[in-house]
Amino acid sequence: MKAKQLMNLFISLSLFLLGLPLGASLYHIGLRLAAGKVGSRSPISTSGRFRLNLRNLRRTILSFRRKYEAGSCQGSCKGSCQKSGGAQAGLYVVTAVVTGSLWMGVYLKFGWSGRTLVGLTLAGLGVLVSVTDFKSKIIPNKVLLFFAPLLFIMVLVFPSAPLWSHLVSGIISGAVLVLIALLSGGGIGMGDAKLFALCGFVLGLPLAFLALLLSCIFAIGVYSVAGFVRTTRGPLSIPFGPGLVLGTLAAYTFDSQLLSAYFSLF
């Protein structure tokens, strides 16, 4: 194996391992944002700063087991609380693996470049937004305000299209989602519109339109599967934020292939 291939393998595996504790961190932050409890210390942080190593991921997962084994739940609810703690720990692991996989995939696609840096940041935004939207059906302004300046600077330094294309794309993307939100009567929130305005700015034209199409396809797929497997009756509510994130990441990562396939339909 050539030295360059070994280096690429080392960097991709390093990004995957780094993404594991970062994903667990993002999941914990998302839970606290959804519950309105941002500011307290995370079980995977020390002195208010995140220490991104694999030991902290294990500590996070084990903290739930210790909590429920210590008898924090009493009486008839103890069994359900223990199940909840196990499920929560499992979601930490899933989010960690997804984040690490996204980071590794972005690097394998773009190599060590400016587009990789943008893709890594988009993946982090997507994971955090997905957690908050699934947990409480909100996309906090704090999250968007944190990521917006970072992505704005990255797009200025590493543009994938003319700057006017990024700006127009962001405006149109946000306006389209605002219009859909108004027409849907609450089916899509303003948080979705603000999120897609940011994603549209990063993508530029015409990728933003492709991302919206893919987002709708992903959302319809998730809605169909959820409706098929659910055991309760009543209206089914599926957050649209994760669909927007998936559509954006897919359009960003496979831009030329997806555009060629899309235009070949006409």
C-alpha cells in the first residue's frame, strides 16, 4: 500500500474516532437544548470544556447505568426508568457512530480540502439539529446563531460557487420554506425555514433546489415507515429538520452525480 493511501486511511480513521465522542457531546447538548437546560455541566466535560476522547464516551454511557442502579427510580417505575436509561445510552452510541461515519465519509469524498472543512461543520450542525428536532420539535436559534458565522466564513474562504449564488440561494431557500410554513398551517416551523436558509447559503444554486427535493423524499420515506410500524392511533408528527439535513448533506457530498441524474430525467 502506498504512503498516500496509508495517510488517507490514518486520517479517515482518526476523524471517525474523533467523531465518536463529538457525536456523544452533540447528543447531550441537544438533549439539554431541547429541555431548556443549557449551561449545566455535561457528563463528558471537565471544567466546562469538552475533552474529546473515547474514555469520555464510555463514561457517558455508564453514567446512565449508575444512575438507575443507584435507585434513583423507586417502586413500580423502576423497571421503566432502567429501560429508559438503557435506551438513552444506546442513542448516545448511535449518534456517536453516525457522527464519526459522516466525518469519515466527508473526508473520503473530498480529501483534505476546504470542502471537507465545510462538510464536517455541516455534519455537526445536522446531528445537533436532528437531536433537538426529534426530542422537542424545535430547532433552537442558539444552534443556528453558533453555526451561521462559522459557515459564512468558510463559504467566503472556500466558495463552491460565486458569492452571489450563495447569497441568492440562501434568500430563496429561506423564502420557499417560509411560504410552505405559512401554507401548511404549522406543518413546518420557522426553525426549518431558518435552517434551510443557512443550508441553502452553503450549497448555492442549483444545489439548494436539489437538496429540498431530496429532503422531501427523505421526509416522505420516514413518514411512511413510521406510519407503517407505529402501534398507536392519532395524527402522526414527524420533524422535518432531519430530512433537511439529510437532503443538504446528500446534495453537498454527491453534487455532480445527483445533478447529472436529475437533469437526465428531462
